[in-house]
Amino acid sequence: MLKDITIGQYFPGDTIVHKLDPRVKILITFVFIISLFFINKFYPYLLVLGFILTVIKLSKVPFKYVFKGLKPLRFIIIITFFINAFMTKGVELFSIGPLTVSEEGLYQAIFMALRLIFLIMGTSLLTLTTSPISLTDGIEKLLNPLKIIGLPAHELAMMMTIALRFIPTLLEETDKIMKAQMARGADFESGNILNRAKNLVPLLVPLFVNSFRRADELAMAMEARCYRGGEHRTRLNEIKMDKIDFIVITIMTIFFGILISTRYI
Amino acid sequence: MSNTMINIENLTYKYSTIDEKSFTALKNVNLTVDSGEFLVILGHNGSGKSTLAKLMNALLLPTSGNVFVNGMDTKDEEKLWDIRQTAGMVFQNPDNQLVATIVEEDVAFGPENQGVDPREIRKRVDKSLEIVEMSEYKNHAPHLLSGGQKQRIAIAGVLAMNPKCIILDEPTAMLDPIGRKEVMKTIKKLNKEENKTIVHITHYMEEAVEADRIVVMEKGEIVMQGTPKEVFSKVKEMKEIGLDVPQVTELAYELRKEGIDLPTDILTVEELVMAL
């Protein structure tokens, strides 16, 4: 059951969106988030919607996958909506008991909710179309210049890769330990929160001990395979910018330029 | 090139524990491994065989005595990476030695660390995966493979570093019988077809039968060595140190005790059938 959880909901494909340099995709997502906060009217949202639909179409990711990303965050969206609706002062529209909804409040609420929805859809498109490996590769390359101020870019990327590699292994192990403890009468499913938390101890202790052992063995195996940090290291699949990447960068610069400038006209 | 791949002289290794006591894992071990040899080290838990393997790869350094890998002293820090490249190492737990989330990326890990040119890495990765017969899985995630397959990926990862010698530290201990067979087949192939020197550490007697030479370890010392036929013919001595001999050999031994005239060096079913 635990095996079904996938971290990084990558949707494999061979489209232009998938093939784009991960660095370009990460930067676009980054600028996309920033420009969302520049928008202060409704009509630029049409542009954003158009952009997201185009990317979905190009990447051939089923629409429901993109929508699934919204599900875990639906409460945040709803709460934001209501807080904005009730807390903004202005011309009264209607009231329910002590709570009043103003015209400005309703406007603000819809505006904020849309912003959040687009934000989540945009970022989940990044993880849907970029494999974890190229994502970490991209992050490593992007952080490289920060090495000057002492940021361990390679080490961070290596940590992410190992974490990704071991998530399924550890989930499997959790499942195994859980069953072993259940066979000996452990109870993970009843009682109040405090009791349940207490009952997790016999699960967490072996899991932690085993993780340390794994870490030790992995470190040894990595050393045996000549791992000595990021220096002088080459890559099997070196990421490099193509013509298409530059074309996309140009188009996106213009697009985001227009999007941001709508704030000032 | 010299004919000796690994040369161990008067090697002693002590583990120090927290309360300042030390535990001697290896006592005065002398051993040479020839180029192209298929050597099996037998011994049960705590006999020091895993420690010996780590000393051959400079993961541990001798307390006293010397270990030379292809003429390089493991104490020489400048030669450290050359030694690890010459003598690749495969560990027991297949899960804990795979680094990357995709098979071919993992095989590439070794040569990437060595700073090999990407095109050359590609060639080595493809070739290594072909040798271990895992080419069709190169884009799979390792956690979806079986134990035997994972272990073969680990072997491919070592192979991609172009080692002259491969040390396998109980690579079959955590596998099911099918996985064990696959891995043994691969190891034999490496020795016969790729001319790699193999140091195979195990406690399965059946795996030792096809070795060129067997070294038996007990309490940190080498107690017996010789060809499989020589070692396994000493059924009584093997039993005394708590080790088994292959089932067929034991059967022949028991039959001989009952007065049936059989040679002492029977290792396979065919040999026994022929002798009877």
C-alpha cells in the first residue's frame, strides 16, 4: 500500500516540454510565480490560463493529472477564499450573521483563489514534465555560481538524488516492520492521537537504526566507487542548451514582460 | 605487468572498541592473489573475511603488515583512487550500494567519479550492462528489480570502472536461489570471458566448487588453502571448524565410511555417478 505513493509525480513523455533544458524550465517556473504576484487585474489571468493550457496541450499530460495537484491544497484555497471574502472592508454586498461580505472582498477572494490555483498548476507542470534526475541536475547547475559564497551545490543535489533513491526502499521497509510488529500484537490503528503516536515508537526505532546502517553501507559503497565529492566529476548525460531552449527563453521573456507590464497600464 | 594482483604480507588488523579494548579481526595473514585467478574465501561469520575484503580495497588500512594491490601499497594515500579503480568492490546488500534512481545512471556513477569523458562513459555503461545481461533494464528504477538483478547492476557499476580485479563480499548472501544462480553465472563469466581477477567471499560451499583456489578462514587466520578438491577432501577438518562441504562430497564421505571404495575428491554429482 505504501508503495503506491510516488514522490515527484513525473509523467513520462517525449514532447518538446519534456525535452526542454531543466534549467530553463526551473527558471520559467520561478519567473512565472513572481509575475503572478505582479498581476493586479483580472484580464491578465486570461493570458496565464492560455499559457497553462498551451503547456498542458504541448506536454500531452492528461488534464486530470494537473488538476490532481490542487487536491491536497484545496483547504488552503478555500480558507484563503473565505478569509479574503469576510475580512476585506468595503461596500456591503450581503451578510450572514456577524459576517459581512463586501464587493471588494468578493473580488479580492476570487482574485486570490485564482492566483493560488494558477501557482499550483504552474509548479506541478514542472514536476510533471521533468524527471527527478534532470530536476536535481538542473538545480545543481543553477546553484553552481553560488559555490563562490560557499553553497555546496553538488552536495545538495547528491543529497536529493539519494533521498529520491531511498524513498521507495524505506517505504517498503516501513511496511515490512509494520507488519512484523502487527504480527506481534502492535496496534497502529486505534486509540487517540497520543496513544497512536506512542504506538509508533516500535516502528520508528528500527526504521531509524536501519537507516543509519544503510547510510553507513552506502557511504562505504560510494567510496569504493571512487566518490570524492563534486570536483573533477563528469556526467553521463551532460545537460546542454539547444536552439529550442533559446527560442523558448525569448518567447517566455516577451510573455512575462507583457504579463508584468499589465500592472502599470 | 606483474603476475600478482594482490599481495598481503603479515597483515594484522585490530578493531578498537569504545572502551579502548581492541578486537583482533585478522592475525598475521599472508596471501597472494594471482592475475586472472578465481579465488574463493570461505569462513563463517566473524572469521574476518569481510574485513580482509575491505583491506584489499583500502577501505580499511592495516594495523600492521602490508597490502599491495597491483604493486600499489594501500597505505599510500596518493594511490588510493588508483587502488579502488583497480580493485572494484561489490557488497552484500544490493539495496545499499545503488546510488541513482535509474539503472544506467547508477552504472555511470563510478566512471563519473573518475572524471571520464561522457561519450566514453556511455560506451562503458552500455558494455557493462550487456555483460551482466541487464541492457533491457537500463531505464528502470532499481527498486523495482529483483535482488539478483540489483546485484548484477551493482556488478555492472563496478565493471564500468574498468577494474582488473573484482572483490565480492558475500554478494549472494541476501538473495534467493534464483538470484544467487544469476549472480554466480555473471561472476564466472567475468572471470572466464573478461579475464577479471575474482576474489569471491561466501559461505555457500556450492559456490566454491568452481574456484581455482579456496582459502578457508577461521578466527582471523587462514587455516586451509588449496584447490577445491584438496580443501573439500578434508571433510573432517572442515566439520571441525563448523563449515560444511558440498552435499555430494559429504555423501561420498559417508559412503566411504561405510566401506565403499570412492576417491576423496568428489565435488559434483557427475563425478560421484562416474565413480560409482
